[in-house]
Amino acid sequence: MLRHTVRSEAVVECSPMGNSQQANELSLFEPLSKLFAAALGLLYLLGFLVVASYLSRYGVSSFAVLHLQYLIAGIWVLGPPVLMASLQTVERRFSERAAPELIDSRLI
């Protein structure tokens, strides 16, 4: 009776990052990708509404599924308010760091 023995060897790949660090990076990537997709969808929807309302004035209806002009129109709709809010937030933070005692004395 002949016996064949099979030896199984496990191949282990070592990466410079540990498993916990990879998991942390992936756990950060998932919500960011979902947020990006939601923001892109919101821009597209707003752009569609703007273009459709503009074209409806002239009796034209263009209801195509994928149009780059909808995304660009959405960016033009949300771009200026978001930019202004960001600039005001940055200005407020810089002024608070520059002279925090002046801001505190105005509140009292």
C-alpha cells in the first residue's frame, strides 16, 4: 500500500501597513465616497431642475438621462453660495485666532 502525503503551505502576504490601519483607511473611504456620490447626485438634480425650468419658458422639453450640462448647471447654482459661506467661515476663524480677546470683550 502506497501512501501519498500532501503538505499544504499557507502563503502569507505581509504588507507594510497592519490590518487595523488598512481597516481604518477603508472605513474612512466608504463614508467619503457615499458623501461624494450624494453631492454629485444633488448637483445633477439641481442642474436638471434649472435647465428644465429654463427650457420650459420656451416650450422646449429635454429630458435626457445623462447630460453634462445638468451637472454644470448644478455647480453654477450651488457654487457661489457654498463659496461665500466658506469664505465667511474662513474669515471668521482667522479673525478669532488673530484677536481672541477683542471678540470676548465685545460679547460681554
